[in-house]
Amino acid sequence: MPRPLRACPPDVVMHVIARGNRRASIFHSSSDYAAFLALCRAATTRVPVDIFGWCLMPNHVHLVVKPRGSGSLSRFMQWLLGTYAQRYRDQRRTCGHLWQGRFRSCPVQSDRQMILVLRYVERNPVRACLVDRAEGWPWSSARDRVSRFADRGLLSPSPVELPEPWLDIVNEPLTSAELARIRESVGRGRPLGESDWARDTALRMGLESTFRRRGRPPGKRGLTPLE
């Protein structure tokens, strides 16, 4: 029986992460990275999804997207990841799972929180010590924002005006508190935004559990109320 599509309203920006199985590499050459980006472009023609940012790392993928229809995000990601996995297996004559389970996703408010997530995503190669500056990594939207060779059709206009100079802002390290907020949001699928927006979004998407404390409170049954 197929899994149900994840609930995702068409007006909500999503930070999406897909990892290689057991954190193994999913890209081994420039042609692999290029093929995945080409599939991203093809996927947007099949399923209505806006792409605001991305970063392809050796063993995982970050996307910042907004679906334009009910169930669009799940259909988009299923086709994208499934098609790339089939290409990978055909080329390397392998079998088994390429991806580590289902992709992770968390809603992001279209304000300064989205800017924070885009900085986090595009600075990923710098944190991983792969390059000195974000625009030096050829497989991210940071490079495409400034490259004359960029595929402008892949990047959709941002719903939030990006501050300038953008690349200098991206290359500034995030604070430990900012990193912790984003990682907690991704790890739990918790909406990232102002408290009222996050609460309302959690209720709309059935994500109330992402705000509850982990584990069972001592001497009580069930889960704690939404905080």
C-alpha cells in the first residue's frame, strides 16, 4: 500500500533535505551533479513547484521550495529522487536503496526566517570545508545567482527580497543559536518562524507533535500540550 502524500499547503515555503542511504555519497562526478539539476528542472515541468534555493552536497541535497498545489511536494520529490536513483543504479550496475528513507521537510515562514534558511543552505559547502566561499561551490544556487552561465529558469523569484550584498551575507557564519534553530526544525519537521505563525502552521499541517517535548513526562500519560 503506497504511503499517503505529506500534507503541505500550496502557499508554504519548505526546507527539504534528502540524504544518501547510511550517509553514503550520491554524487561522484560533475556529471552526477549536473544530471540531478537537470532532473530538478524536468520535475518542475511535471509538478508545479517553485525553487528558491538549493545546494547539492556529496551525500545529501538541500532544496528551498514552495509547492503550488496540494500534494505537489511529495509528487515532486518522489519523481526527482526516484528518477535519479534509477539513473544511478543503471550507470553503476548496483541495486538497493540510494536514499536514506523519505526526505525530510519543514515549513519556513516567508520573511527573515526564509533568508536565514537560504543562508544556511547556500553556505553548506563552506561549513563542510569544501570551498572558502559559497559561490566557489558550483552546485548551489549561490553560484547561480551570480554566474552568467546559470540556468535562470531553475531559480524562481524569491517571495522575500534578499538583502545586499547577498553573497557577503551568505559567507558570514551563522550564530550557534541560528544553527541550532534550523537543525532542530529540520530534525523534528517543526515550522520555522515567528511563534504565532509556527503554531498556526503546525495546526494546519498536523505537525502539533513537533512542538511537544520528547519522551513521556514523569508521572503522566500521553504528550504535553503544544508549547
